[in-house]
Amino acid sequence: MAGAAESSERGRSPEIRKDVIFNRWIIFSPARSRRPTDFKSKSSNDNSNPNPSSSYSSSCPFCMGNEHLCAPEIFRVPTPDASSSTSDWKVRVIENLFPALAHIRDNQQIENPNPSNSAPTVACAIQGLGFHNVVIETPDHAVRLSDLSPPEIGEVILAHGKRILQIAEDRLMKYVQVFKNHGASAGASLSHSHSQIMGLPFIPPTVSARLDSMKDYFGATGECGLCAIRSEELLIDESAHFFSIVPYAASFPFEIWIVPRTHYSHFHELDDEKAVDLGRLLKVMLMKLSRQLNDPPFNFMIHTSPFPVTDYQLSYSHWFLQIIPQLTGIGGFELGSGSYINPVFPEDAAKVLREVNVPT
Ligand code: AMP
Ligand code: ZN
Ligand code: ZN
């Protein structure tokens, strides 16, 4: 019989279990329930910063001056020199104090490095190892991502890319998910502007489904499905290196994709110039959503390619950034079917977003 110490230890350690019915991997992480929240309830007015006029909150771990409240720093921007003080930074990439996955330590023995090769069983599990980091996008408590200048947003984007490259060096890692939660009903627990990076030892099902679908399209047409987009009706805006659209079959009302004009498979290949250009277009899209939809909670996700990839996989996979304003909740139909009902036609949403002008 397992002793109390063993069962409480099992309760603490993250584990990734395979659901053999739906063919997907689920992360079990008890530590997640202990994370703090400064959103008391998910009210309809949960979208904005609760204290927007104050640049500093003594209880916020992400504020400049409160670095000691945070989990260890991985790197900061700008890179510090000998004269830098603890609080001398614009962007910080830190460990998550309540990681969904246990961080991989140097020289750690991994018992089951390839989940795909595990023997079929209803109790299939691997160690819950990976990376879970936080990117603090500004030292200022009152500043939102869309308040930053395009070069400043570019620095945040480059920090995402740099960290992906570091995580990709670990042979266990299969995919890195970058995402941002803004507002409590978009999943945020802290209001200070931040995004997150998770390094995963498996390829998530939506990534596999996306890549399979892009592969099928490429096989049938000889063209990448994102390079093939030419619709004027769905276009919102464009820049030197990117265009933004409401996708033809958007799952959510006012969903936006920002897509590189040139075929690139991996987000982390982005150079400085393209990062600033993306920063400008992302800022414009967030401001348009805010202006037209009354500052909604939102998520953004970077959809990139797994690693390693073959040359053939590179030919059909094209990275993009997806923004989803949280306007309607996810209900039983969506949870049960994995399908979505979108009440707004993409052409109409694109027109609403295209026609509003925002200052940059
Ligand atoms: P979100 O829940 O999307 O607002 O993301 C905030 C993240 O910050 C959560 O994943 C928390 O686990 C994490 N977090 C909370 N407090 C700290 C802290 N002091 N240091 C590092 N990460 C933290
Ligand atoms: Zn703060
Ligand atoms: Zn392409």
C-alpha cells in the first residue's frame, strides 16, 4: 500500500496523462490551484487594469521594485551591464512561480523521453516535465501591451523568440506555446501586462491537426494554405512584412490572424526589423478591438512549428499570430463537440475592424 508521504508526493508532482478516448494529453498540476489572483470575480467589467492610474502596486510581483517577489529571472532586456541596478529593465523573462510543468534540471535523468512511443494503456502517463515561463512586458503596472510603442512591443516579441530558441535546445521539447491572457475571463490571474511561454514534451492536438490540415492542402494544391490567402474582403490591414485578416472560417467573432507575408515556418526566425513591424500591426489590431468592442478581454497565441522538422514539413507550415477577443463564453456544445458557433460573419467583422482608424 502506498504510504501517506508517497501519495502526497504524487499529489504535488505534475503529471501528463494521455486520454486514450479523445487521443489527447492533459496536464495535471496541483500547484496551479495555489496561484494568487487579483481578480475577485469574473464580472462583465473584468477587462481592464483594476488600478490603471497607478504605475506601481506594492502587492504586484511583476512591478519594477518588486523583483524579489518573483520566481528567478532567466534574462532581461536590455542585457544588464556592471552598472545596472536590480530594477533596471524593460522586459523580464522569469520562471513561473506556480509552473504547470516541473522545470527540467541540468543532467536530469528522463525515464520516458518519448510519449508517442509509450505502450498503449488506459493509464498512460509520463513525467510532467517542461518549461513554464512568464514574460513581464513592461515594468509599469498601468501600461498595457497596446500602450507600448512598436519598437517596445518588438522587444517583447524578440524576448519570446529568444526564449523559444533556448527551450528548443532541450531534446525533450517538442513544441513551444507562446500565449497572452488579458482580463480575468481570458484566463488572466494578474493584471500587470505579461505573457507566458510553455515548453511541452508532446505536440498538442490542435498543433497536430493544424499541421495535418496544412499538409493535406499542400498535397492537393501544391500551395501553402496561408500563402494562398488573397481575400480583400477579409483583410483588415497590412504592413511591410505582415497582413492581418479575419480568417474565412473564424471560430470566434472578431478573431484576427496576423500572418507573415513571406513563408516562414518558425516564429523564432523573426529578425529585429520584422519584430518592430509585427509590433506595430499587433498594436493597431489590439487598439481596433479595444475601440470597436469596448476594450474586451482577449487572448493571443503564436502558432508556430514543432522541432525538429523535415524539409517537407517546412514547405507547408507557416506560422501566424491569432488574437481572440473573449466576447462569448465556451459552453457545452463547444466543449462536447470541439466545434464552435460564430454569430458574426468574417467579412462583416473585417469591415468593422478595417474601417476604424486608430492613432499609432
Ligand atoms: P495569468 O494567470 O495568465 O495572469 O498569468 C500569470 C502567471 O504568473 C500565472 O501562471 C502564475 O502562476 C504566475 N505567477 C504568479 N505570481 C508569480 C510570481 N511571484 N513569480 C512568477 N510567476 C508568478
Ligand atoms: Zn504590477
Ligand atoms: Zn506559406
